[in-house]
Amino acid sequence: MWQVVPWSSICRFLADEKRLNPQATKCFPSSTIDAMTRARICVIGAMDEEIAEFLSHAKMLNIVERRSFRFHEASLFGVPVVVVKCGVGKVFAALIAQTLIDTYQPAAVISTGVAGALSKSLRIGDVVVGRDSAHHDMDARALGFMRGHIPYTDFRFFTTDEKFSELALAARLDGGHKIVHGRILSGDQFVSGDREATHGHLTGELSGDAVDMETAAIAQVCAVNETPFVSIRTISDHADGSAHIDFNTFLPVIASNSFHIIRKMLVGISEQ
């Protein structure tokens, strides 16, 4: 049973000047310069297009600038959130995930954006709700570990939060696009070209359904911190020879599919 913390309790102000960028004073009133809103849900996207609709629908409360990152503290469909663009790649994604957890102690972290399809049953505009995720470029087989296994740990596949996944899977999309539960693989490369020749392990050994550049990194940080996590990715291309063309063509159009699912999740949470 979901329990929503009352807004008056969530919006407690914390005087913690050390975690504010002094240059951020121009972004919000001076009366709140030493305050941060406690957030329940943190949403991470890698690119502007992946968070644009969140920002356009949000009731903005505060914007905190920390180095080159902007943390948008807001109310979205009755739920307090923080929305941030992390930048592309696993290091940026992990950096922002840990910062959010340390700063806000969120009820959950959601990774949103686009991904390439690995499963032949997926088409552009479909959405994959991560069942689990793994680093496809983690390869210590020479040391006796399976591909994706982080050496000397129990980490290989990072399972996402069951309750948040159920909320996402219960949503519906227009246009005949489907929502599936699947495995999302992540690596610091844009997968394209002759995938069977160069990346056969993605669908073979690792049994991936979709591929991106951030999910597994955020999932790993959340696993270490015991923070609920889910990744919701809209298919932008087929990770093949035309991937770069499809990605640039469809990104502005279909990135909103992930938003619509998360919107329905937040509405569901706020109503319980």
C-alpha cells in the first residue's frame, strides 16, 4: 500500500549551505537560498529532450545549481519531485544518482529516456520498463567472471523495484505502442552497425531487450544505497546500421512516451 507523505511534512526546509552552489543565488529567491525541499521521487534523464516534458508540466519550487548540473525541485501531479539532466554516459549517471540520494534521501529514483531495441519484437515508440539491468561493457572473463559480473561482488543483474514497475506496466499508451517488462543493458557506447557481428553477446549471453548508456549505472548506485529504482525507456532505434539516423529523427517525437508512463505512475501514487 503506497503511503504519501503530507506535503507540509515533505516541504521541510533544511539549512545546509554547504551543498548549494554559491553561484545559484540568481536561480531562486534569496529567502530560500539556505533551504532545500525534501523530495520523494527523483527523475534522471541524460538529455534535455528526455526531461523537457517533466519541466513543462511541473510546478517549480526551486532550482539548485551545483557545478554544471541543475536540480529542479518541483511538484508534479501532486507528488514532490526533483528532475535533473545528468548528461550522457555511466559516470555522469552514477554521479548524479549518488548526489540525489545523499541530498534528498528519495523514496525512489526513476531513470527516464530512450534506448535502442535489442528484441526484434520491439518497434520505435514502444517502452521497456526495466525488469533488471546490467553493464554490457563489464568484461572480466579473463579473471573467471561472467560478462556483466562486477568482479569480487555479487553484482551482475540489478533488479528494479517491483511496486514501481507494476505501476509503470499498468499504464497505457496511445498510438498502439506497447509497454513491456525487459532487461536493459548499459555501456559507454552507442550501439549501432552490424550488431550480430560485433555485439552478439547483448542478445545472446546477456539476453538484453534494450540498450542504453545510463540505466545500469544508476541501478548499481541505487542497489548499493538500498534505494528503490526503476528505468523507463522508449525505443528510439533498433541499435543497427540506421540507429544514428533513427535516433536523431525520433528522439524529439517519442521521448514523451516515457513521460506519459511516469505521469500515470505519479498520479497513481498521489491518489493513494
